[in-house]
Amino acid sequence: MINAETKRRALGRLRRIEGQVQGLQRMIGADAYCVDVLLQISAAQGALEQVRRLLLGGHVESCVADALRSGSRGERQKKIDELLDVFARFAR
């Protein structure tokens, strides 16, 4: 589960990203210069990356740490495998 502070921060960032995407739609609708649109897309991707890092950090600090501390051997291995899978997806 996502703690209240992480949830607040993630939702705030996602609202700003939503505004960025709406701005991109307006830029494209107004035939903005391609490079300007591409730079804004890069900024939105960077903002999404920050949300991903925030959520991943929270997951490691809570779910993974709890499983490693108090879970059964099977639960610990399941969380480790899950985390490795997430990292592998990010590496693509």
C-alpha cells in the first residue's frame, strides 16, 4: 500500500503531468514548432520518471522491507523476484 505522504506527492505530480499533456495537445493543435513539442514531451517523460522513482522507493521501503524482515522464505523470495522483474522492465 502507498502511504499517505507518497500518495499526496504522487497525485500532485500526476496532476502537473496531466497539465503538461494538455499543453502538448494544445501545442500540436496550434501547429507548434516540432522541437518545442519534443522538448515538452521529454519534460513530461522526466516527470513520469520522478513519479516512478517515488513509488518504487516507497515500495522498497515498505512492502519489500516488510517481507524481508518478517515474511516467510517464500514471501521474501517472491518480493525479491518481483523487484528484480521491475528493475528488468526499467532497463528496457
